[in-house]
Amino acid sequence: MTDKADEQCETRDEGKPSTRCDLNIPNAKMGSHKEKEGKIVASLSFFLNLLLVYLPKDIWRYWTLKEKNVEGQTVVITGGASGIGQRMAEIFALDKKANVAILDIDLKKATEVANDIKAKGGKAEAFRCDVTCTKALEACYEEIKVKFNKVDIIICNAAILYFGHTMELTNEQLQRSFNVNVMGVLNTIRTFLPDFEARNQGQIVCMSSICGYFGETYGMAYCPSKFAVRGIMESIRCEMMDRGLDGIKCTTLYPFFVRTPMILDMGMRPTSRFIPFMSVNRCATAAVNAILKEESQRFIPGYICIMTMAKNLMGHHFTIQARRFMNCRYVPTTILTKVVNPGETQSIASTISSQLSMDSEAGAVKTEANPNSPADRNPVSPGLSNADATLPPSKPNTPDALPKPGSADQNLTTQPSNLEAKSQVGPNALNRSLKPSPEANNYYETPEIIGTIVTIFCAAGLLAIIYKPDLFFAVNMGKLSQFLYTLGAEYNFYFGILLLTAFIHVCEAITALYICHALDTTHVCGAKWFCQTLIIGVPSLGRLWTHYRKVRKVEQ
């Protein structure tokens, strides 16, 4: 028997030694069993350490973190000529007494910021640098070493922003966004990292975004680049840890939308039901605090981390409704007013994604600017040249600025090929429009006066049961409680019918909720229909069903 098994397990090839396999089945099963036991024991040990060791250590670390002293140290900030970068430079130089190197492609603006810091008693120098060019970064690094001797913290803040639907963004815009937002970060890290590794000291900071966790409409150019920044920082953090370079700290920042020139000048406004559109100062202050505490990551404001955790636990429909409820999205604030070359259909696609250099010869689109946007703001974002950021002249969003009937502007916007574009808000007005907000449908009504009386009576009864249950369920308290007790004890058939009726009411209420979902009503409106139908049943559900059929008939 053994010989036959050996023959079956031997593989003989000419010129090669034979390979034998072990058919000791009992031992194999025992090994598999021991392996499973080992995994179970290891898992239990891990969770035990997780709960009793690692989690308490993280909590203790969180509560005991203190800002480190960076006085006299050198902080390099890319894209430091405006927005968050500018404010961080001011905080580091003036409040923390650090030496600040401001890197920006706009040398004039960077110099103004540096001079302003110097005038207030801080130390700062401006350097012209294009983060997409490795040679420019290396040359800038050498200049910084001559000026400040060494670098202690690098903050990769430079980024550009394009808004537009997927097919409206040009290849040049997508490539430019990737070059600045992704390769710019990698180039900056790779330029300064060798010095950090040699000293096993330093801190790498990257400005990602909440868009590094959530994609959104109009964000095809920006959101993927911020996803990439998150991946870069997670990779570099693991690499430093595995190579034993624990002296190099990595910090990733995930702010919600901030009122920076980069966003304000793009004709878009981020909205949210609960999260504020932050000021530059608030964001920069929180960012500096996270950097000085050497946190691995910081969400700004901190509570938005709940959104990222919840996202991983949600299913398909849950995610859709949560997005609607939070209402975190971009909202266009520009409308098409004039097409220089009406014959070119591609010009319509540039309404929102207008930051790329486009002039009248290329079929530029003029847009109305939001009146709240300062007219003197420079639309050039960090890492973007003036040529790339040339915007068509804009007009104030006032009645006087709108095209007069019969004027040249009005005639251009009412060309047959652009007739639909005239009244659209947002990009690609020729063939697409945004889906109406769920808040648009707030239909709610109660049945006739009888239904209203029943609703009030039942609601009062429920409140009484909640706050004074002894009036109804204590056996020796009142005739009603005695009646209920007798009904349940002696006439359980009728009591069962009563329970069945209550169950039917619950089903009717759930049905009403599904109808509200089909009608795309607000969550508050849906809750009203649910409660009303739960209490009075068919009269409420009938009203809602009639309305649903009318709406569907109109749509057809």
C-alpha cells in the first residue's frame, strides 16, 4: 500500500530529481487543526491587547499631546503665498518664532507675504518654485540650506482646483491637476527626504482634504488627486516605520472646505447642512496645532472624522440618503451669459471649469461672478502660473449687469444652438441639469377634521402612556387598566385582533415611508407621514397614495 502511494506521489522528469509528496493525512489534518487553533489564539490575544493596552495608550497619548517648540527651526511651506499656506506661514513665523521659507510660483505675492512677516518681527524668505519641476525644487532646496542651514518641517500645501463634470474637463486640466496636486507632493517629499533620513529627524506634512475620503459631483479633477495624497502619506508613514526611521514624523490634514481664493474665485460654493464653510484662520490654526503635536492625521473640524468612519459601515441606499441628509456638495454660483464663439459647442463645457487659460480665440465663456467674491482676489492658486489661471472678465451679479433685451449679449445667449443654456445653472447646460434637491417636495396634509381629532387624541394617549404608565398598566389603578387586563386574560382572541391591528398600522406607516422615499420628500416630511399613518392608519395612507398617483400621472 505504501509503495503504491509512493508511486502515485512521485513525479519523474528526465534529467530532474524526483519529488515526493507527503500523504500522511492524519498529520496534515492535525497541522491544519493546530493552525486554526493558532489563529484563534492569536486573534484573541490581539483583541485583548487592543482593548487593554493599545487603546488606553492611544487615549493617554491623545490627552497628553503637547505642542512642540519650533523656535529657531525652519518650516518650508509650498503654496505659501495665499490662503491656508499664507496664514500658516504667519502663525509659524510670528507666533511660534520659526524660520519660514515660502515657496510659490507667484514670487511677487510670496515676497509680499514674507516682507509683511518681516515687518512684524518674524523671519521669512520667499522663493519662486514650481513643484512640478524637480530641478526647480532641488535648486530651491539648496537656496534654503544656504539661508537657514537645515529644514525641520516641510508642508506640502500647493494645489490647484478645477470644477467640472467628467466629460467637461479637458485632458490638460486633468493632467495639470495630477501634476501639481500629486506629483508636486511627491517631488517635494523626495527632495527633502534624504536629509531627513540622514538625520532621522524631521516632519512631513501634507494638506489633503475631506475630498481625500469622499468623491463628489464636479470633483473629478480634484477629489482623485486628494485620494492620492492620502495614499502617499500612508505609504511614506509605513515606510518610515518599517525602516526604523521613527524620528521622521508624518502628518496628514483633512480640512473641510475653506474660504480660500482658490475656491471663492471658481464660482462654486460648497454647502453642508451641519458643517460650516470655514475661515482660513480657523483652518490654519487647527492645522498648525496638529503639526506641532505631531499627530498622524487631523480632520478639520475634528468631528467630520465620524463621516469617514460611518461611510465604511454604510450600504448602497444608506450612503445615498446620508449624502442627501448631510447635503455636502458643490453648488455652482455662475450662469452662462455670453458665448464668444457660439458655433463651438465645446465652449459651453467651460462654464465651470474655466480656470484653464482660455481666451476669445479658443471660445471662452464669460460667467457671472458671485457678488460676495472680492473682485480684487487673485485667482492664481499655489503652484499655478498666471497664464494657466487667466479667467475671462466677469460681471457683477446684478440686474444692471444682465444682458438687455435686444442687446448683442442677449442675442448671443438666445442663439438656437444655445437656447437651453440660457437658463441653466452650472456646466454642460446643453444636455444635462442637476437633479432637484429632495427639499423641493414638502407635501404633507392630514385627513379631514375627524382624522385630525383622532390624531390629537391618539397622540395625547401615547404621551400619557409614556409619562404616566401607571394610569394604564397597573392592575389596580382605574377601570381602563382593569379592562385591558381582563381583555388580555379572558378574551385573548380579541386582544390578538387588537395586536394585529396595531401591527397593520406599523406596516402602513412603513409603507408611507417608502412612498415618501419614492416621492423624494424631505426626511422631516417623511417622518410626519410615518407618525400620522402609525396613529390613524388608512385615512393617512390613502391621502398619501392619492398624491403619489397624481404625481406619477403628471410625470408620465
